[in-house]
Amino acid sequence: MIGKLGWPELLILLAIVVLVFGVGRIGKIAGELGSGIQAFRKGLEEKKPDEPTDKQA
């Protein structure tokens, strides 16, 4: 079971990830993750189909 992670452990983990994936690929993955989160938030802010779009008097 994983205990508390300190700075040394996180730095070692980050170094391993960079060695495995490479800096360019990590940047691409992070960009795609960010755009996915942004699209998810935008979808949450849009009106639902069952809500009326305009008020009728």
C-alpha cells in the first residue's frame, strides 16, 4: 500500500515518467487532458435540452 509521498519520491516518480514517455509526449498528453477538461466544463455550463431556451409571454 502506498503511504505518504514526499518531495523526493515525487521527483523520482517524475524522472521515471519523463524517461519512459519523453518530454514531448508528456506535453502532448497534458495538452489533450487540458482540452478535454475544458470541453467537459463547457458541456456542464450549456443548457440542458429540456430547459426552455426563450421565455414565452
